[in-house]
Amino acid sequence: MIVFLILLLMLISTSSLPPECEEVLLYCGGRVSVIGVGNRTWMPDQLFKCLSTSGESKTSPALTQDPSVVPSVPYMSARVFKSPFTYSFPVASGRKFLRLYFYPNSYDGLNATLSLFSLSSGPYTLLRNFSASQTVQEMSLSYIVKEFVVNAEGGTLNLTFTPESTPSNAYAFVNGIEVTSMPDIYPNRVFTIVGTSKPIAMDKNTFLQMVYRVNIGGRGIYPFEDPLFRTWYQDLFIYSRGDRVTGAVVSESVHSYAPEEVYSSARAMESSLAEENLKFNLSWSFTVDSRFHYLIRLHFCEVAPGVDKSNQRVFSIFLNSATAEPKADIVEWSGGQGLALHRDYIVDVASYNRISVDLHPNEDSLYYDATLNGLEIFKLNTSDGNLAGPNPLPSPPVTPQPHKFKRVTPHRLKKALIIAGLVLSAVVVLGVVVAVAAAVTFKYRHRRTAQSPQPEPATACCRHFSLAEVEAATENFHESRLIGVGGFGKVYRGQLDGGDVAIKKATPKSNHDLHQFQTEIETLSKLRHRHLVSLTGCCEEDGELILIYDFMSEGTLKDHLHGSSSNVPLLPWKRRVEICIGAARGLHYLHTGASQTIVHRDVKSTNILLDQNFVAKVSDFGLAKYYISRDNTQVISNAKGTVGYMDPEYYGGERLTVKSDIYAFGIVLLEALCARPAVDVSSADQRVSLATWAQNFYKKGMLDQMVDPRLKGDINSQSLKKFAETAINCVRRSGVERPSTAAVLVNLELALKLQEDGLDRKKTICRESDMDSDVHEAGYSRSSGRSNGSKHFDGLSLRHVFSQILKS
């Protein structure tokens, strides 16, 4: 009966297909057709007769499923190739969307990290030495979709997967393939490269790779919400402050270029700043591969109230600092308000691997402002048909090349022998000197050996547990003991030495994991503070990397702010402020109390743990960095952190400072106040970025609408104002405008005191402009770690604020 149903399904699936396919959705390795999101039918490639293949392959289900892999189609099965394999699609001539779906997992017992392959389509190379595993790891994702715009001439589209020759056991795989006919929405014309007079043609021989597609000022848009099934990212790339603008769209003829939602929302400069806008740009920054040309498509639609005539809002457009448009006037371009349009530009990214988009208001316009609705960036193939760039992670070290010896002549030989004789004589003399010195000092050094221990590995800095002890403590890592999952691995509750501990376990996938493991041990072994999590021990045995901490019975701050479990008690306002003060004290110790300045780099509500008394402990030091420069700044070649918490200056310019931690902590403060996640991709009301959302409400004086609704009636208004002011100051775009950790502590203590005493603001709070100057006047010295003055903040002294700073 089952066989009959499968045969019937095959007949139904293939009998209605046209000889030339307008849409192909292949569920690679699947066995039956599945209706996926958007009511689109994914067909197993082995049953799809509108397709021919050549080469050997295997099909396999994924060994495990990450919770984020939803829906499971087409990710939970794959076709695996250990030799070149070609799909041949009979399709109608013309441009197509080609989307490739990859979920790096174990297929057919193979290690995901060994998947390295190239992908070509005729003379075009789409991917080279591609590692889906490295890509998703670096991007903190579980799966990835690669989208291309290709041209199918002659009614056939060939895709060839070729495993790399090194390593010898490399293989290729793919989970899903989508080939979809598309309207002619990409130009066929000759452009002039921005900033030059050089022409470049886009025609039928041009293949494109989608790099970014962003709904500026709006939420992320899912494929099933786009008429062409495209994904639009939320606006996380903005590099300056700006207002969000919404309005109606009149034109209905442009929706193949972008969904209506892209044109109905925009980002503009802050209208309240007026002439101040002339000093700044509205800016975005994007990381790209160098040595390629890029098509940049900017989407515009004037939706701001009152802007409906020419010359009202005029601005310049700069791409990579070159002028693309000296005077952009959306109303003049489109013909009126609410009418959508787009403009295309080509830029050459020769060496620097970033694309900057800057909009600057024109002094001759009525409003000193600029605006943008949407943005797309596409990579163009090179003259030899290449679109492939490097993997995000650094390549393995280069193998040293054999030394090329010059031909030895008698003259060179004589000269070499003379030099060798001189060097040998010098070595002999030096050896005698060293031997005599060693004999003289041997006895002395022998006596000092016990007092001068040799350098030890990171794991020697803390107690070392055997793997057997850890397995016994967690019942062999039983799922019932699992209390959390993070970027490093899984966390279990265990019992060691008669007490509860938290055991964080990871199977090392790369040197990157080992480095974080060692950094965590080295950092925590040197630090002792009430508000830093305590490291109990570690285990590095049989390839396992395991860290053991004191058990925090109340979990994470995030659990209490965003958790849906009814078992998690509601945190009252006073307790939230106390928790934030504790976390701030931990950060202050890292920045100023330790022997060397430390920046955490991954401050977030998940990494603030709570003990049985709700005392906050900062945790997870795998990304921590010691400063070595005098100005406490450091250039990092590869920015790390969590999306939503990353300092825009650090992410955009890779310039790390202690103010990077301040920005992330500001997001934590906003979470405590609003009970909203740092980034909310599922929000229907487009409140995506917590920082931007909160800044807009704060600027409009709508503090009451920012507060967690569960806290209504629990917050003193002056305490709320001081807390919100502190949080907003922490998330300023410019690091120099953010307060120091000391100033943050002072203001949080004031917010707590106001909540406890209920005093009038005029009697208890110094002026807002005095916040940082008061800290300076109090004479707090980093070198001494205490106040050398007697200045008080309305009865609250700096000595009290910093009373819990402990030296290592």
C-alpha cells in the first residue's frame, strides 16, 4: 500500500509539469513533496522528472535539528556529493532568481566542517572553497540562504557542485534549490562607476549575488510577504541617529521592485535638530568582499507629512565618500508625495571591504533633512565570471613555500665558508660565556626555583576536574539536568563536593572555541568580585571543553524580563534597579578596579546571572579583552558580540573601547525598564531595535509608554526619569558622549534612592548637566580606587557607591 501511494504521488508530482519550468523548488534528499511556507510546494529532487543530473551522490537526513531551524523544509535533508555533480534545469530563457539553502549538520556520518566545495554555472563561479559551517558560525546563524540573479540562455540552467581537492575527504552538499523566473527588474544598460568616469555595462552576461536587502526604518520582511519571495533585513546597519517616518504609498506599479511596506516606512534625520543636521550625515555601513563592483539600489518614497513639493527636502548622496547625487529631490523625481521610485548606482570596492552610504542635507532646501526607504546591494561578477568571495573566518595559515636556492659559484662558496667560520667562532665563544655564567648562578637559581614557578597553561589557573567526575555530577549529561543553551554550548546543573554547580560543556569545533575556553579561565582566575561569577574549575579531557561555576539559582536577568514561564516571579522595580547596580559594579571593577583594564565585549541580559538573593553576577568572559593602549582603545580585526548589543562605533569601525561595554549595558538597562528584547524580529508594530525605539519615545517625553506594563504604579516618577536618562545616555551613537561606568553607578544609585525615599526631584537630584562633572569634582581616582573628597550626592557619597569594589 505504501509503495502504491509513493508511485501515485510521483505520478501526480510530475504529470502536470511543463517542459520548461517557471518555478523549481527542490527539497534535496527528501522523499515526498511538502507544502512549505507561503503555500509553495517543495518537491524531492529524486522524484522531479523536470530535471536531469549527472554524477554520484547520496541523500541523508540531518543528524540533529537546531531549534531555530523552523520550518524544517528544506533544511532537514540533504544531497551529498563526494565528486563533481551537475543539476540541469530545463527552464524558460531569461533571468532567474537562484536561491541555495544550506544547513551545516552531520549528513551520512560526515563532519560538517569538512564540507568545502565550489559551485559553478557554465563559465560562472558562484562559490569557491565555500564552507557553510564556517559561514554560519561566524554570522551566529544556524542556516544560510545564498541568493543569485542568473541568466538562463538556451532554455537550460546547469549547476555543478565540486568538492575541493584539499582536504582529501572534502565533500559538497545542498539542502534546497530554488530557481524562479522573475520580471525584468534589474537594468540592462551602461553605468558610470560612482566617483569616476569609467563606464561599466550590465547586460545578459552579468550575474549578480544578493549581499544585502534592507527595509530601512522598518522591520524584517519574510519571503512569503514579498511578491518575489525575497527576504528583507531589518535596519541594523545604520551608523548614525535618525527618526523613523511612516506614511501611505500611492503608487501600485512598483511592488515588483519592493513590497509596499518598504516604501511606507523610512528613516530621516532628527527633525528637532534643524540646522544641527547640516553638521552630520544619515549613514549606513556594510561589510562586503573587496575587488568587486557592486550595484547599489536605493528605494525612495516621500511619506513625511507636509513634504509634497520640490525643493522642500533636498540632499546629497555619497557612496564610499564619492558623490552619487549632488541634489536628490524625491518629490521632483517621482512627481509627488507617496509615489515610489528607485535609483541604481555602481561602485568599485577595490581594497577596503566596506560600503558606506551617506546622505547629507542641502543648504538650499526648505528642510535640512535626508531620507531613505530601502536599500539593496548586489555583487557583480568579474570579467572572468567570478562571484565567489572568501569565507567569513580567517583562512588557515599559509604553508611555507620551499626555499629557492641560488646556483652556488666558487666565489659564493668561498664567501659562504668565511662567513660560516666567523659565525661558528662567535657561537663557540658565546657558548663558553653562557656555560661559565650558568655554573656561577646554578646554586643561586636552584634556591629560587620554589619561589619562581614556571608558566602554566590556562587550565592550571583553576581546579581541574576529571571527565568522570563531571559526568557523575550531571548523570552523564542527562537532558533532565539541562538548564540552558548558549553560544559556547549547553549548561547543566550538577553536584560537586556536596554543592550545586553550573557546568558549561562544549564540543570544540575550532580553535576559536578553544581560545574562548582559555580566555574565560585566564580572566576569571585573576578576578574576584561579589558581582562577577565565580569559576569553580574546569575540565579539558578527551576533546571536551568544560567550565564549572557557582550555581545561580535564579537564572538570568533575561529569564525574568522576557521569560514566558509562570514559575518566574515578576521583578519589582526596586529589585530591577538593584540588579542593574550590581551588574554595573561588576563592570566598573573590570574597567577600573582590576590590575589591567578589561572590556567584556558581550554584556547582555543573558550574561547577568542571579543568585538565590537576586545578587547580580556578570558572566561569560570568553570574548573579554585586556587593553594595552594608553587611551583605552584597541583596534580589533574582527568585531565580536551579540546583535542588538554591539556598539555601533565598534561594529562599524572595529574600534573597541570601554564605552563599547557601556553601550551594551545601556541596552540591558532599557530591557530592565521596558521588558523588550534588544532585537525583536517578530514584532508586528515594527518596534525592532530597542535602542532606536526607546530613543524615539524618550525624545517625545513618553516615558510612561516605555515602561513594562506590569510595573504600572510601582515606579516613582523621578526614579523612572533618572533611570531612563541614564539608559539613553549609555546608548548614544558616539562613545565620547556616553557616561563612564562611575557616572552610570552614581545615577543608578540615585534612581534607587529616589525609589526608596520618594523625595521630590528638586531636593534630591543634581542638575542633569552636572552628572559627569560631579563625578570629576568628587575626586575619584582610578589609581587609588576611592574618593579623595567629601562631596555627596544628596546624602549618597561616592564612597558608598564604590564600597563593593574589591582588589584582585
